[in-house]
Amino acid sequence: MLYFIHGTDIKKVVEKAHGLVNAMLVKKPNASLFKISTDNWSEETLQELLVSQALFENKYIVELSRLIDSDDVKESLVDSLKEIQESENIFIWLEEEVDSKTLSKIEKFAEKVQQFDSKIEIKKVEFNIFSLADALGNKDKKKLWMLYQDAKKFFAVEEIHGTLFWQAKSMLISTKTKSATESGLKPFVYNKSSKMAKNFSPEELLNLSSKLISISHDSRRGIHDFGIALERFCLEI
């Protein structure tokens, strides 16, 4: 069974998806919850969850979060839509913008599709989320912290985290490759990340990525508050 929630109002999308997950857990307190994002995605995990069943409860609850930006992952999920629909497990899939062709395919197999849109153009004019990526790359903790305070007014914490992780990962990739083609990054992103990476030692770059991954995973486990942990990260770069 598949529930698909999407739209440019990512804060509302995330809130709605998490509310649905929590409601399912209340109805099925013995069910096991799995969260899949770009941090821990694998084809093998998806296939296992399509056929597996929990020991004390007939169903797993699987939250798929913002996977569609990767063409390979999108193709794998679209190819598995019929299996997801027929699975005994419950899949709750949240995305931001979705192309019409992909959305049309999803709608054929989803139990329910919900869309939450905002005036995304206005939001982006008011605040450029990639200014945080630049502050991180320039190793300017004061500016990064100040921008983070402003960014929270316009974006969900998950979206801010994703932007910072993208920048950290881009810088790390640029140090391990010799060209934009080899890195898989766009030339502009590669060249900019390569310059910014010089502000960090190799150990610091690895630490940035590791910290951001840990923040995401630990917040999902309830170890700490996502927003507070990310604010602390901004002050510690």
C-alpha cells in the first residue's frame, strides 16, 4: 500500500507525512518503522521491505523521503510501484517537486496522493537557501549561524540539513576526483566546491559529512532535536 505526499510547500509535506506515520504507529503499535532517504538508500533494502513482514505485526511502515532527485533511485521506485501497491507493508512516500510523467505513474498505484504547494518563487526571493551552503564552504560559522536563524522562517529543518549535506558532500567529492566529469557534479558546482574545499583539511571534510549524517540519523531515533543539533553544528564548523 502506498501513500504519496508531495508539493513545493515542503514544510507542510513533511508535517503531513510524519503525521500519517505517527497515526499508523498509533493504530499498529507493534509495527516496525523504517525510514529510507538518500543517506541509507539501497535497492536491496527496498526489495527486502517489499516482501518482509514484522514478527508480531503483519506490516512494516516504511517512510520514503525525498529520493526522486536521483534518476537511478527514481527509476527503481517507479519500476517497483506495482509491488509497493501489492505489498502487505505500508509505504509513505514524501517528495518536493515531481515531474508530471512520474506523478502520473505514481497516481496509478497509490492508495492516496496529496499535494501541498506554496508560492515557492516568492519564498526563494525572500531567502536563498544556498547562501547557507556558501557560508559552510567559506567556513564562516558566524554567518552560517545567522543565516540558519533566518532560514528556519522559510524552510523545514530537513531541507536546510539537505542543503548543508549537499555542500559538504560536493566538497569532499571534489577532493577525490580530477574533473567535473569524473565527479559527476556540474562544472560550476565542481569548480566552486573544489575552491571551498581548500578551507578545510581532509579530516575536517570527512568530519563535516559524518556529523551531518549522524545528526539526521540520531534525530530520527529520538536521541536529540533535529533543529538544535543542526544549530550546534553551525557553531562548530
